[in-house]
Amino acid sequence: MIAKIKGTGSYVPENVLDNNALSKMMETNDEWIRERTGIARRHIAQGDDTVSMSTEAGKRALENANVKPEELDLIIVSTVSSNVVLPSTACEVQKNLGAVNATCYDMNAACTGFLFAYNTVQAYFYAGLFKKALIIGAETLSNIVDWTDRGTAILFGDGAGAAVLECVPGEMPPMVTHSDGSMGAALTCASPFATKEKEYVEMNGQDVFRFAVKKVPECIEELLEKGGLDRNKIDYFILHQANSRIVEGIAKRLKVDLSRFPMNLSEYGNTSSATIPILLDELNRQGTLKKGMKLIMAGFGAGLSWGASYLEWDI
Ligand code: UT7
């Protein structure tokens, strides 16, 4: 038995901060941000938070899958920007949705988190432990971004995406996951509970950029090899939305046409673990994804961590 995505949902805050508004807050400009990142605007929480956005995205995914909250036996939320340390965002979502039969916990694998949550559910279902899961990637990064640092503030946004996974007969699809803690210093955020100060995301942008355009194509190649898959038969590559130049670099290294790498980062910026499920939900609701289509999801981020998974669309 394996997991298939049966419904998707997403939620982004109404409040939009575009590049021109940002350039009034710091020494930057619309042209630089668009050229170097592909980002035009991002949505910033005002009244929303990680729990409320997760709940709304989860509710929409359940409706899309036609699954009742009490049918869920597992909820995993991937986040690095929870409202509180305890209880977990997943338990708060359980309460809000009335998913009384679910086991709930959070996962921190930064921007790779949704992908790792997806893989975890695959393994659980394969082992026969759970049958219906809700996985959510949700971030209020605006709370941990240093709004005086133009190297990071221009990149990030807030939002949540979710998917309902159901257990169906089938062979375990290929997946590849990696972590390299020795490179962790490239992207960090200290804990305010340890330092007793307000802490923010700190990043060596060029190190993360180089890592992404090298390691992501390598791990997609590894996935293709592992699954005996032909890259020309993959309909879409659903990549973590960090920077359009990173996506372009990955497509080029893989020698795959960029048209098979959908992007929505101009609208949302980098919402960390929420980028992949928000993009999946948009493509699902637009009708771009059709039953039987072959997809590869790939994520990368702090840790450093990265990975890729193959799936066949089944909605
Ligand atoms: O989920 C993973 C999260 N992280 C990432 O995806 C980050 C990956 N890295 C990147 O996306 C890019 O490295 C950035 C977008 C962060 C930076 O782009 P870059 O092409 O690597 O720029 P840079 O840091 O090499 O800076 C080039 C120039 C510098 O000026 P000088 O020294 O050439 O005069 C910077 O000071 O651009 C300047 N600069 C800016 N100018 C206007 C840096 N940030 C800005 C800015 N606005 N926001």
C-alpha cells in the first residue's frame, strides 16, 4: 500500500507587499529583485498566523479530497515559524478541524519539510501504520525575517499549502533524501529562547544558491536512475520556489525544457515549506494536473537538506 494525493488546499494572507513597497523600507529596487530572484510581491500575515493559515489550507484540502476531518489518522505540519513552541501546530490544527482520530506532530526540515513529510507518510502507509493523512507546509516567515537585511527580506513570504493523502494499493514510488549538517551555517535562525534576544534568519545567499543548482539536479538524476524513469516522460517538475534563477539553473543542468518547471514565486516569494503544496494546489485547481500525469517534486533548504520524489497524479 502506498500514499496518493487525493486533495490539495492552500491559503495566503490577503495583505500584499510588492517590491516597490519594500524599496521604501530598505535600499533595494523592483528591477534588482525581479532580475535576481523573479519575485514581484509576497503575501505578509496581518491577523493570520501559522495555525490559522494551516487550518484554512487543511480545510480546503479536505474539501477537495471529500474527506471528513474525523477520517484522518495522521496530521503532520512542516514549519520553522510556529506560533508557539508547545503545543505543536499540528495539534492546534487537529483541534480547529475536529480531526479527533489523528496522531499529530510538527516536522522541521525547513524548505524541504513538505517533501520529507510526504515521504514519511509514504513509509507509514507502506508499513500499514496509517491510512489517511493531512500534510501541511505553513510559514509566517515575516516573524523571523530581519526587515533591515535586504539580502533576506526581499525573498520570503507567508502562506500555507496542504495535501490529503490516502492509502491505495501499489508499489513504493522512488524517493531520494539527503542532509548535510556540515553546511548548516549557510542558513540559520537562532532560538530566542536560548539567546534571550529576538533572532532572525541569516543566510549566505551565494552558498545556498550554489548548493541548490548543484545538489538538486544531482538528486533528481539519482531519482530517475533509482526509479528507471525517463526525464522526457515527466510532465512537470514541481520544485521548491526560492528563486527563478535557481529553477532555471536546475532545468538547464537536467537538459529539460523550462516549460515543464511551473513557477509561481513572482506572486508569493519563498514561503519555505509551503511553496511546493501551494504550487501543487494552484496547478490542481487550474486543471493543469491531469490524472496519470507523472510528476517529480524536489525541495532544498536549511540543514542543509534536499530531496526528490516521484508521483503519479491521481485526482
Ligand atoms: O529556500 C532556500 C532559501 N534561500 C535561497 O534560495 C537563497 C539563494 N540565493 C539567492 O537567491 C541569491 O544569492 C540572492 C537573491 C539572495 C542574492 O543574489 P546574488 O545574485 O547572489 O547577489 P549578491 O549577494 O552577489 O549581490 C550582488 C550585488 C551586491 O552589490 P555589489 O557588492 O556587487 O556592489 C549586493 O550588495 O547586489 C547587492 N544586493 C542588492 N541590491 C539591491 C544584494 N541584495 C540586494 C537587494 N537590492 N535586495
